[in-house]
Amino acid sequence: MIVYKPFTLFASVAVSLSLLACTPASNVRDVAASTAAAHQSAASNPRKPIQAAWWQTFNDPLMTALIQEALQASPDIKTAQASLRAARAQRAIAGASLLPSLSSGASARRSGGNDSYGANLDASWEADIFGGNRLADKAAAADLQATQASLEDVKASLAAEVASSYVNLRLAQARLAVSRQSLASRDETVRLIGLKQQAGLASGLETDQANLSLGQTQAQIPALVNSVTQSQHALAILTGKEPGALNTRLAAAKPIPTAGGQLVNNIPANAIRQRPDIRAAEYKVTAAGLRVGEAKANLYPSFNLGGSLSLSSLSLADLLDTGSIARSLAASISAPLFDGGRLKQQVEAKDAAREQAVASYQKAVLGALQDDSFSTLQSLRERQPLLAQNVALARSTEHLAQLSYDAGTADFQNVLDTQRSVLSAQESQLAAQAENTQAIISLYKAIGGAW
């Protein structure tokens, strides 16, 4: 297995970034390739293939179904898909500039009682001597790849957002269940204290304290119910549905999802570069560099070849006679002499755009390296056994406090305090479980997929 080594990975990417910042536009892809090589060298074994449907590791069919529905129906996905179609069309437009163009026409005219007919076929082709059209075509291809990667990034982000919202829902439902259990326990306490007061074994103060504790717990319930509803509505919106459309499907409480198997101990060494947002930024650098070359090519002369075939006749029947055919061939050259510096400034503008793309790429990579999901997950793993122990201790303390109160050796306030401690410990444990799953989701997104 490939072990994630933060320092090694950071060093390799940092070197590549420094090279990229000072590299001519024509060599951008070479540096990008060196970045990949640096990542591969950080691993002792070849990386395992990436599994796109990382959410299946949580073994929650409903969460999986919601993610799949979102990937099909979300407006964000539809927007990204439309952008991809536009990029494909732009690539086709750029590629067409490398090919000859053909056009045809026909005419019929009457003048002074005489008819005349004509037809023509024209062909032209720009000889791409200085490579401007080829560079434009390659830039459009890089833009297409960037748009494809951006679509993948939208999908990855959407899947993570649905999974995160689903975890929030299960946490809210779990907290609501715990609070209702606590409410039932405190309601029973109020009943027992009432019986004791009737028997002269409890004071009015103790009754008031029990009722206050019950009321405080009751006051928490509406907010928790609202949290459940908001989470249900959020999931509906993410899946392209109206708020409330999923309330029935999501009404039954289920455990907070947990990932199965070994997860975070083994991360691909080239995980950063495989992220779709990083790949999109890299392709944008490539496209920007190629457009600098295209702008420079426009400073030089352009060469065009053309030909035409025309037919003309006084009668439509004679139009195809060989005597009515005229042919011509032409070659032309045009060169910019004076344009007020427009073409040179276009080169400057494209070069500035390239620098912006490089800076955006650097920012994306450094942001990915800064991701704290791994350390957060390690910290949560260490906390969970302690929180489970706290719940057990809180329950034991509550039981002992109740026994002491029943024996007349402890104040009733001790019972109420231990009840609050149990509720607090349970909520902390639930929150940590949810945070652990959220950290795994963030980690999956940070490395570009499962492994």
C-alpha cells in the first residue's frame, strides 16, 4: 500500500510549483508532467486505481441513492454539463480553422429581355506557417479538458455535500432521540418525586427542581425537530427536488454512517494531482500558455491559398458545357505593418492571463496541501474511546447518585446534575461520531476519490 507522506508530497509539489512559475508557456505541460513524476517518486509501489463511488464504503444504501439522484438531477450538474457541451463546440470551431473551406453559390438574372445563369465553387485555405491555428486548436483542447475536470469537480463536491448533509440529518435525529429518552426519564423523575412529596418524603423544592429540569429538556425538542426538518429540506434541494419531497423517505432515524475497512492510513502519493480541481487548473495553465504562442504567431505574415470554379451561360441547359467553365487559382500574403501596437498588447494580455492561471494553479495546489482532514480524523479517533468512557462513567454516576438520594445520603440536585451529565456526554459522543464521518468525507474529497 502507498503511504501518505505529507512532507515528501509537499516538497515534490513545491518544487514543481516553483518551476511552473518561471517556465515559458510552451513548456507548461512538461512541468506538469514533472509534478506527476515527483508524486510518483514519493511512493514505493504503484498506486491502486481510484474508485469513483467512494460513498459506497459507508454501506448506507439510502445515502448512496441520494448521491446518485443528486448526480443526475442537480442544477449544478446540468450547468457544468452545458459548459462541457460549449467547450466541445469551441474545440470543433478551433479545429475547423486548420481545414480548407468550401463555399458554393448560384445566380439567375434577367436584364433587357436576356437571361443569364451562373454557379460557382470557391475554396480557400490558410497555410498555418507560424502555427497560430494549431496553437489555438491545442488551447481549445486544453480548455475542453479543463471543463471536463471542472465537471468532475462539481460531481465530487456535490457528492461530498450530499453525504455531509445526510450525516447532519442522522446526527440531528440521534440527538432528538437522546433528548426524548432524557425527557422520558425526567418525566418519570417528576412522577416519582410527586409521589414522594405526597408521602412526605420529598420537599416542594425538590418537586420544583424536577419540573424545571423537565421543562428545560422539553424546550430543546422543538429546535432539534427543526434541525431534522432543515436537513431533510437541504437534501431535497441537493437532489433537485422541492423542500419536503424527501421527508417521508428520511423520516425513520438511522445510525450515523461509518466507513468500513481501512481508510485513512493509506493514501495515494499522487493524490493531490489527481484531484479534479487541480487538473482543471493545470489544463487552464496549458491553455493560457498556448494562447500566448497564438498571439505571437499573429505578429507574423499569414499565407492564403484560394481557388474558384465558375460556370456562366445564357441558358440553364448550357450551364454545364465545358465552354462556360472558368477556373482560377490565387495565393496571397498579408502582414501587419502598423496597428497602433494592438497585436503586441494582445501578446502582453495573453501572457498576463498565463501568469494568472499559474498563480491560480499554485493556490489550488497549496490549498490542497493545507487540507487538515487527515489530522482532524486522527484526533477524532483518539477522542472516541474517551467519549465512550465518559458516557459509561456518567451513567454510573447517575445510578449512584439516585441510590444515594433514595438512601437519604445525597441531595436531589446531585441526581439532576448527573442526569444533565449523561445527556451532555451522549451528545458529545454523537457529535464526535458525526465529525469523524464528516472528516472521512472531507478526506475523500481532498484526495480526489477512494482508494
